[in-house]
Amino acid sequence: MTVQKIKNGIVIDHIRAGTGPRIFNWLKLDSAPFCVALIMNAPSNAMGKKDIIKIDNVLDIDYSVLGFIDPNITVNLVEAEHVVKKIQLSLPAKVENVIRCRNPRCITSSETGIPHSFKLVDRRRAEYACEYCDELYRAGIGDVL
Ligand code: CTP
Ligand code: ZN
């Protein structure tokens, strides 16, 4: 399948196959007024299959949330049809208001207006802990807020 190159914007590449739609939704691209593409199960030498998102528009995206959803992503910034920068994402040290603590006794469960804050405690296991009650959460499997 051939998908056109973009002019000015972002190509989100090396997305774990199957995760593309979640990122597409997180970025609210379903209602975008500019040209976007979600490519699923593209053949990849390194990954077997991968998803790709092409956005032909300059967007300000939160790389830490993207890295939390899938740390193996490469973000390509495209200007005048050329890749001018490649950003290799990774698991962020902290995420705020991205996931919710599921401990019913956590202060964030009983009170509103408190940021849902998690810090990375084990990079290899992609494990985060709630800042208030230490409830553990594994990145990349649950849903973002
Ligand atoms: N791309 C695009 N429009 C452009 C330039 C690039 O859609 N004007 C896309 C390419 O199709 C590719 C991605 O952006 O999916 C990265 O482009 P490039 O760096 O040229 O490819 P590779 O060298 O294969 O990237 P990598 O080494 O990161 O796998
Ligand atoms: Zn908690």
C-alpha cells in the first residue's frame, strides 16, 4: 500500500501494531480538519508489523503521553517534505492526569481537583506508582484518561 508523503507536519512511526487507533483517538484526529492517515499493520523489518500515523499539519503534541502509551515510537518532524528531526520517545519519569488510580481508598478517588500523578518506579517493567498511595500501574496496557 502506498500512502503519500506529507508536506509539513508529523509522522509517528514504529507504533506497536494495534496501538495506532488509541493514539489516533488520544490526539483527537478523528475530527481533524487537515489531512491525516492511520496506517495499520504496515510491514516492518524490525517489528514485523507496525502502525504509522501521518499528520499533514504542525501540531503541538505531548511527547511524554505518547512515550507512556508506547515508548518505542519514533516521531519524525517533516518540513517542506523532508524529515528534519527524529525524536526517539521513552517512558516519561512522571505522568499527570493520564491514568487514574484504581485504589478506592486513594485520595484521588474520594476528592476531586487533585491531579492524578504517577511516577516511574521500574523502567524495565514499565511500572508506575501513584504519588499518593503507591498503587502500581503497568504502562501501555490500560486506557489513558
Ligand atoms: N515521511 C512522510 N512524508 C515525508 C517524509 C517522510 O510521510 N515528506 C514518512 C516516511 O514514509 C516514513 C517516515 O516518515 O514512514 C520516516 O521517514 P524516513 O526518515 O525517510 O524513513 P526511514 O529512514 O525508513 O526511518 P527510520 O530509520 O526511522 O525507520
Ligand atoms: Zn492512588
